[in-house]
Amino acid sequence: MTTVETERLIRKAEKLCQQRGARMTSTRREVFSILAQQAGSIGAYDLLEQLKMVVPNAKPPTIYRALDFLQEQGFVHKISSSNSFVLCSHFDHQHPVQMLICGSCGDVREIQSDGVYEELRHQAESQGFLVQEQTIEAHGLCAKCQ
């Protein structure tokens, strides 16, 4: 992602934070920027190492607090299978999440398949279960790696 595109996304996120009464601190902004520049997902400790280039005294709690905030705002998704994080491709609205994860190059693509969510929600409701959040991870090979 280009610097111009990263800055555009940061401004968009800051505007959303302002509308929500949330504060995008300089550390949160930097973590957001690092995530925006990633081709795939990145783990918290790798994020911390990159953050230390700008914030030398950053510690693990610093990165986890920033990630918690970014997740709460819907800017970041956690990939549970790899315990890593990826920037949400359309964070301006809440949505069910499906991730396509390449096992070869590590590329992560976010897709929205409303039909998948609707079917899951329908089946859950038939079992008396209320779905509050949904993330589906599909592992395979991207077009480049096939």
C-alpha cells in the first residue's frame, strides 16, 4: 500500500474515532499505519518490533492496548489460527468477516459473503443461539501460489 493510501485510511479512521468520541493516540495511529502497510497478517511481537523503530520505549502492553482499541473500533481483525492481526478492508461499518488465508505466502484477503452469514445466523437461531460476532477463516492457496 502506498504512503498516500495509508494516510487516507488513517484520516478516515481518525474521523470515525472523532465521530465516536474515541481517541486515536499517536501510538494507535502508528500501529494502524504499520498494519496498513502489511501484505498479510502480522503478529503482535513483530508489530512491536516495528513500532519500536518509532516509539523506542514501546513494550508488549503498549502494542496489546493499541490492538485492543483498534479491534474495538473495527479497524483490525484478529486471525485466531495464527494469533495475528490484519487491517479491516472496510472498517467504516460493522460486518461479518470471512478471511481467505494463503498457507504458502501468508496473504490474507477479507471477503464479505452475506449468504454465509445469513445461513450461519439462521442455523444458530434454530438452535436457540444468538450470534454476536462471526469470523470465518478459510486456509488454502492464493492464485499466485497455486
